[in-house]
Amino acid sequence: MKHLKHLAILAALALLSPLGAFAQEKSHHSVDISDTVKIGNTQLKPGDYKVEWQGMGPNVQVSFLQYGKTIATAPATLQTNDNQVTQDDIVTDTSSSPERLREIDFGHQKEALLFAQGG
């Protein structure tokens, strides 16, 4: 009887483990930043970055990685784009120098990250 109880517990854990792993899954995309932009207090130089976040949104913490190293992190709002967005796009606030990163649109995945005015 004791073995049956342990077997039931193990079976339950085996079923729940994949759900926990899925909930913690990180989303990521690659993005090419062509001009220096500011995110938070960090300036991102032109180059290729891996942008990753955890969770389904709408509020997520975004990390910018380059060569496997985190360069900057910032809070953002994850949104779904409409069908008119067909390619990746970087949107900046041109009234500041360097330009402040406002939004990253991921055209093929129909996702967008919106950064706060202070981000």
C-alpha cells in the first residue's frame, strides 16, 4: 500500500513537471539595431542582439544580450501586432539624443515590445 502511494505521487509529479517548465519558458527573438539607442540608462550600440523575456505578458522584463552577455534590461509591455506588420521594426523617440528605444515589432511572430517613456 505504501508503494502505491509513492507511485501515485511520482505519477502526479511527472505529469505536472512539463507544465511548470512550460510556464517558465523564455521567449526570444534576434534584432538588428542599426543606430545607437538608449534603453533605461544604457546605450545600445549598433549590432545584432538577442532580445528575451519570460512570461506571456502583458508586463515583462526584457533582456538585451550580445555574445551571450546581458547588456541591458528594461520593463516592457508585450502586445500582439495586427496583420499589417509584416517585418521586424525598431521604433525610437527621435526627440532625444541618443534616440530612446520605444518599440520593437517582430513581424513574423506578430509580437511587439513597448517600452515606457522612461525605458
